[in-house]
Amino acid sequence: MIPVSFIGVFLIFYLLHLNFDQGGFASFILLSGITVNAAIYILNEFNTLRRQYTKVSPRKLYVNALRIKIVPILLTVLSTILGFLPFIVGESKESFWYPLAIGTMGGLVMSLVAVFLILPIAVISKKNK
């Protein structure tokens, strides 16, 4: 999931024609933590449900785990994006904070793609084997 969120960083820098500098590198560190945290939330709930309901299919268990944990994940992503908005609004674009904010926002959007598409494919196909 982390490489998918990094794709979001590179994509947003490319689309906005920004120079990738220290703010972009710092956004990698921030994204790694937030993305892994989202995966840990879902996988922990999935494993808990799997232990409780051994007869239920992994697909149903994963959907249930995602349904339970998606609200904290979305709130984390939304609060982080809103927290970085002041750094991109205004006329003075700081050389560190603006790229950090832009890179983090782009990476968080792509991390949601990873949560909804990549993680279920990896978890359900691995659990079926």
C-alpha cells in the first residue's frame, strides 16, 4: 500500500509541475505511517472477526472489517488534508511546507485507492490459499 500512496505523491508533483524537494521526501515519511496505520486497523479487525466466525468466507469478513474501520480511516485522512490546507492557501508558497502539504494530500488520496482496491485483493487472495 505504501508504494501506491507514493505514486500519488509523484503524480501530484507531476500534474502541478512542482519541484520535488525536501517537502516531498517528508511527505513520504508521513504517508508511510498513515497508510500502514490504515492497513493495520483493517487487518486487525479482519483477524479478530476471522477468529470469531470461522465458517464465514474471508470476503464477507473483510467487507465487515472494512465497514467497521472505514470511519476512523476516513476521519484520519480528512483531518490530515484539512490540517494541511492552510499551507497551500495564500500567496506565499513556503519552500518546505507547500510541497509537504501537496505531496501528503496527493498521497492520502491514492492511499484510499489502495485501501479499497489493493488491500482486499491481497488479503482475500492470500487467505484463500
